[in-house]
Amino acid sequence: MMKRAAEKAGLIKTGGRNKLSFITEGEASLNRCIDQGLMVESIHCLRQLTPASKRREGVSVVDAGGGTLDISAYGATADGKGFEEIAEAQCHVKGSIFVTDAAGKYLDEILRGSQFAKFIDKMKQEFDKKTKCLFENPSRPQFIRFGNKEDMDLILKIRSGALRLDGTVVASFFEPSIECIVDGVLEQCRRAHRRITSVFLVGGFSENEFLLEQVKECLEPHGLSVFRPPNTQLQAFKSVNGKNGPLNVYFRNKIVADGAVSFVLDHPVLSRVTRYAAGTEAKMPYNQNLLEHRKRRAQAIVDLAGNLRIPRGFDIILPRVCLR
């Protein structure tokens, strides 16, 4: 369907669908991590820098975006010439927009019925663009500017057109996303057929310092090292505008785009885990030890060889969670 849409949109020539390839965000993120040199300390066996006993350890890549948290796991192949997926990928709807939604609900709760209720949407936008991006310390209060100096209500913690939020309150907006990342990574560690030792945080949401530090704090006791690829664009901006420059707010992570280019040039991932079982409809040999077969005994037919078979069964060709 996606290839057909690309063809109709004129992105590829008619009949050129085989020239179009797709890549998951997780795999693109892994490619970018490789380009950034982050594999050197963990599973960078491509250059034979790690002991033989550790060359096949795996990494978990967490792509924290606006809408979803995509978690995937990879390990180096036996010959050290590429990477393979070592666990089924996960996708959780717990991205950064849900931090903003939580803030909006809180603002609605404390300002409902007050003269400042009409500013809730504006406060929510301000939180999304600035407060959420720059938040890093729960011990420090956060301020959402929305009005002018005349806007004042000390009971509601509003002074000179700015609403004061306790840092612990803002931190609570992040908790569901942080818990989701931690639980998802640990679940992937349990399911992977290889030991995972490193976690790479990528995506726009990962730029938040509080998120990064909390994930580190939760995962490092489990023997996992947490990294975040350096952003050359962000670093260049800070060098021009100072450490607390405003682009930290408006910066958009390009990890996936860069990783997709690397996919075309290098193809570092050689095998992937299947998300679904693939097969075909078939008449399955009757097995009286299977409850489902016994339930359908009345539907059984006799084939030419005289054997009982259950019609309209599913014969698996490629199992789910299998390397391909």
C-alpha cells in the first residue's frame, strides 16, 4: 500500500516499486549510533575492539518521539560484519505529547473557574515549547509565562503573568513515559536471545535532561549503560548562542533521517525479527492431543491416503519472532 501510494505521488516511477525500501525508526536510529561511534564501548566488534567473550552482546535502542516510544534490540553478527535484531520490537504510545497532555489536565484542574482559565491553552503551548524541553531538576520551580505584569494571584502562584509550578509536579508529568521506557527495556532484556548491556536513547524526546537522568538512574542498577548520541547541530547552536540558548527548545532531532541515509549506504543490519507469523491455509493432520482439533472433530475430512485432516487450518512457514 505504501509503495503504491509513493508511486501515485510521483516519488517513484511507475513499475519501480522494487526500488523502494522501508526502514524502521529503531533501525535507522541504530545506524546513526554506529556512525556516532557509540558502539565502540559496547558491541563495536566490527573493528575488533572488544574481547571475544563480549563481541556478541546486544544493545537496546529507544527512539523517544512525540507520539510513541519505539524500543528495539540489536547485536553484532557472528562474523562481525553487521548487526541482527535480537528481540521483537516494541511500540508504546507514551511519547512527549502525553507529558503535555498531563500538564494540560493539571492546569485545567487548578485554574478551572478562575479568571485565568481562558489562558490554559496558551499555557499549555508555552509548556510544550519551553518548559517541557528545558526541565531537568525537580528541586527547582518552573514558570509558565502567559500574560503581563498585571496578571497576579498569589493563591494560584501567579505573579507578573507567570504561573509557578513546583518541580516535583512537572516531574510527575514525565513519570508514565519514564516507567514505560524502563519497563520496555527490561522486558526486552528478558526476551532477547542475547545479553543486552547498553541502551541508546535517541529521538527528540530524549533531548530532555530529566528523562535521560531518570532512565539512567533506573537502568544502571540492572547492569545497563545508558547513552545518548551527541547532536552536532545542537552543539553547534550552543557554541554560538551559549549553553542555555533558545534553540534547545525548537531543535528537532534528525537521528532517523541520518540513519536512513546510512541504511542505503552501508546496510549494517543484516537480519531482523519477524513481527508476525507467515503461512498459508492448509488441511492440517488431525491430532487428538490438541484441544482445538478435538473441538473440530466433526469437521474433519479423510484425505486420499486415508488420514484425518482438519480443513482451513494455518500452516506456518515463517514463525513469529524468528530471524530472517
